[in-house]
Amino acid sequence: MRVNRILLSSSLVVVALVIQVSVLARLHLPGAVPDLLLLTVLGLALVYGHVGGSLVGFAAGLLADLAPPADHAVGRYALVLCVVGYLAGLVKPESGQVRSATGPMAVVVAAAIGTTLLYAGVGALVGDTAARNVGLGGLLLSAALYDLLLAPFVVPGVMALARRAENDPLAENSSAKSGDVASGWSAGGTGLRIGAQRGLRAKAARARVARAGRIKGVKRL
């Protein structure tokens, strides 16, 4: 990954993890906890693609595994977010722009459900059965609902920051076009181009008058 990707991804992941641990986890909402870290990974994966999404997901999950008050095996959430980031990167828009919010919202719902199921499945393999005691159905419903409500405030902003850091060609083309329009406006609006054209026309008219006078003078002789 390039330096700008690493810096932006690291900053967003750290901020998301701090907010999730210090704020969202203390709301004591029924069911699951809104997963701001997951939404951040999804936003970056939709811009960086499956390779970048898997790397960001693994790093974010590993950081969450190590951050207190984590009480599960290290690497469990890293594996989950790595897989989710890879799959989310596969549906990256080819044009680089999202035309409708339906696609990203569907990705958020699928990721919330898939993350909960995969996390519970990995926990069952390592002997963690906490999901069974809480109720897997309630976790799936609450995780999808919370993440879906939080996604419009997180995913578009993360994608916009990632595109800006990437120096997206679409943004460069739009800025170049705006520059051309601005230069054309300044040239035409101030009257410089119009004045130059008028000056050329006046010189041509004087040249024709002078030529006509010379021709008349020759005829008179």
C-alpha cells in the first residue's frame, strides 16, 4: 500500500476504534454494539479494492483484538475483518463513483450479518460460546439495524477522504475542467479576447481601405 493509504487508513481506524470503545460500547444498547470499525473498513475497501480492503481489515481487526477491554483470542476479529474487507473490495465500483446508495447499504447489511456469523463461527471453533448465551438471532438483527443507521454518516465520508488521498483521476479531471472553464471565463469575461478580435478586425478593415485607395490611384494614373 502507498504511504498516503497507510496514513489515512491508520488515522481513520484509530479514531473509529477509540470512538467505538469509549462511546458506542458504553451506550449499553440492546443486542450488538454499533460497529464503527467495520463501517470504516467497508468505506476504505470500496475505494481501495479487495487487496487494500483485506489489509486494512486485518490491521483494524488486530488492533481491536489488542485494545482493552477485549476478552477474546488475539487474531479472531482480525480474521473476520480481513475476510469482510476482501469481499467488500470485490464490489468496488469500476467507475470509482457510487451512483446510488442502494449498493453500499446492501454491502453494510451483508457485512454486519456476515461479520456476526463469522465471529460466532470462529468463536465456536476456539471454544467461545458467548454468542449462544446472548442469542444469535438478536445479535444479527441488532447488528444489521445499528450499522445500517450509522452507515450514512460514516461510509460516504470515509470514501470521500480515501478518494481525495488517492488523487482520484475523476477529481483531477473535474478540477482540470473547472480550471479550463475558469481560464476561459476570465479571458472572455474581462473582454481581453473580444478586444483582441476587434483589434484584428479593425486592422483588416484599414488594410482593405488602403488597398482600395491604391488601386483607385493607379486607375486614375
